[in-house]
Amino acid sequence: MRIELTGPQWDFVEAAEQFPCFCGGFGSGKTHAAVMRAIAKKMGYPKQSVAYYLPTYDLVRTIGFPRFSEVLENIGVPHKLNKSDATIDFVGMGQLIFRTMDTPERIIGYEVADSLVDELDTLKTENAREVWNKIISRNRQKKPDGSLNTVAVATTPEGFRFVYDRWQKNPVEGYRLIKARTDSNRKHLPAGYIDSLRASYPANLLQAYLDGEFVNLAAGSVYPLFDRRENASQEIAGAETLHIGMDFNVMHGAAVVWVLRGGEPHAVDEFVCAFDTPALVGAIKSRYPNHAVMAYPDASGKNRKSQDATAADIALLRQARFTVLAPSANPPVKDRVMAVNALIGGDGRPRRLRVNVDKCPHLVEAFEQQPYDKNGEPDKAGGLDHILDAAGYFVHYRYPIATRTATRLQIVGV
């Protein structure tokens, strides 16, 4: 039987890496690709077993069993479906074992050579990490040719969770990310399917559910229109004066380096996790020894001491011969956010704020991910606030939002 696969599906089924991940939008053929890879692994090593994981048993029953049965019958592979044990037995060729991810403690008591994990990213990050480690531990049947045991993932991206962290943000050898747009599987979708999604979802969800991209899915993103492609810059620091926004925090000091191009700000470098203000200043001086620096610091630095420093934070900047531009007090957080969003643009407004994505990965990640907390304030629990505060101090000082001030007129009879 001739089986058709899309380009991304084929890449996934044939991937030689130990941990490939097919990350695709709705209707991109993730499950079909995972089923075909599982069968290919089973046929390639007939005496070894394969495990297939789904979030719940209901999905095993409604998706796993019928999908595998249909494909195996179509290609003429003798098998027996054992629903009570959640296995497919192949005549003289071991088993395909179904397991669920809702109870990680039950991922015990069996060994397989290869595994497929369907919709891993629907789990909370810590749950997904626990499940992943448990699954890897089950992959220990030795293959006759000595090749590696593999664990492959097929999933829709659900924001910045475990799959983003493991396959895109911090990939290591053996991890391969294969992205698939819904449109890549258009010929196998009903007429109007993609248009119906476009009519039903907002732009940020369409990036995930049509394009297979990692985006902030939380309601109330602080910087909802930031786009790493639309707001991208290739600029780097020249010989000109640098404009550096700074946030003072012991062990979490942060700074963003800006240059002005045609009057518009381009973030071209960043400093993160500085131990204290002396360390942050030292890092800036070391990286840019011959540049004039205009510093836009956390104004509260005027009123507190930095760890292991004998002078106030802003005094330290002046001692380093930085020109310091700081208001008497920090602006309200909402004013900073408004100023940054105004420069980010989008929705018909010009995108004036630009970021060198390669040079400022932490700033890009923070723009994409920071949500509002339950009190309506930019979330600080995720640790994204330090670099954003540093960027915001500069932006608000140089490009403040003009606000109207109400004046009370008192008429006095004469």
C-alpha cells in the first residue's frame, strides 16, 4: 500500500535523532505522523516493543486504538487489539503498549525500545517534565543493531511550556524540532477548515494553532503585539554613545543596551543576572571600554545601597563616568508599559521599537511571555520582570506617553 506523507511528517517518521519533536498546528497531521513512526519502529525491530503515550485513557480508546487498527489493517499487518491490557499484539513480533500521562506513577513495570508521545505539551510544565523522565527510563530494550532507543513527540504548541524549553530554548544534542503548519496538510483537510480557524481564533492563537509556533497563550499578555520577526533588528553597537536602561537587583541585575537609528530605539545587547551594581558596571565597562554611556537606571537606586558597595547605586554609575538620566522617582508601572507598547506598535501602528533577537534573547523571551498576574499587574513570579524593567526605564524616559493633566479652575466673585 502506498502511504502519503507531507514533508514535515516524512521528516518526523524518518528522523534519525534520538528525540525528535513534531510541533504542528491543528490538522497538520501530528497523530498520523506519530502512528506511522511507531509502526515503522515496530517493523524495523520486530522483536522489540514500542510504547505509545496519550494524555488520558479516553484518548487511547477514541484515538489510539482506532487509528492503529485502521493503518495496520490497510497495510496488511496481522495483529490483535487487547483493550483490557491496552496493547496491540503482533504475531511473533512483540507488542505496542499504550500508556497514559495523567498518572505518571503508573509508567512502570515494562520495557520498550522506542516510544511515541502524543500531545505532551497539553500537560503543565512540571508534569510534562516528570512524565518525560519516566518515559525515558522505560526505553531500555537493547536493539540488535546497537542503535539508540528513541522517544519522539508529536504535539500542538501550548505556549512556553516543557516542549518550548526542551526543544527550542535549551536544545542539546539529539533533540530535533520539526515544525509543521496546518497548511502543509491542506489536501487532507475538509474544505473551509483553515478559514474556520482563522475566523474563530485571535492572532496570537493562530500562530500556535495554524503555524505551530510557540506564543503566549495567556489572557492578558503585557506586550501582546510584540513580534520577534516584525520588531526584529540587525543593528549592533557602533562607535556612538550607548543608551543603557538598568534595573538594580542583587543577583538579578539587568541592563539593556540601546542605540538610536533615525531617532528610533534598537536594543542591541543585554546583561542579565549580575550579582550587584558593581558587577553590572564592571561587565558593561569590560564589554564597551571605549564607549560613552548614558544610563537610565532604576530611580530607587538613589535611596538604597547595593550589596558590597560603599556608595549608592547611582553614585556608582557616576563614578564609572556614565551620564545618568533618572527621574526623581520611578514612573508608574502602567506608564512604562504603555510607553513600551506604543513603540512596539502593530495593529496598524508603526513598529518603532526594534530588538536584535540574537543579541537580546532574554529580552525577546520576556516580551513574548510576560502575562498579567491576578491583581492586574505585570507578573513578577516568572523572573521576566528584571530585563523588562531595565528596558522600560530607558523607553519611558526617552519616549514617554503624553498624558493630559486636569486643571481645576476656581472662579471667585469680586
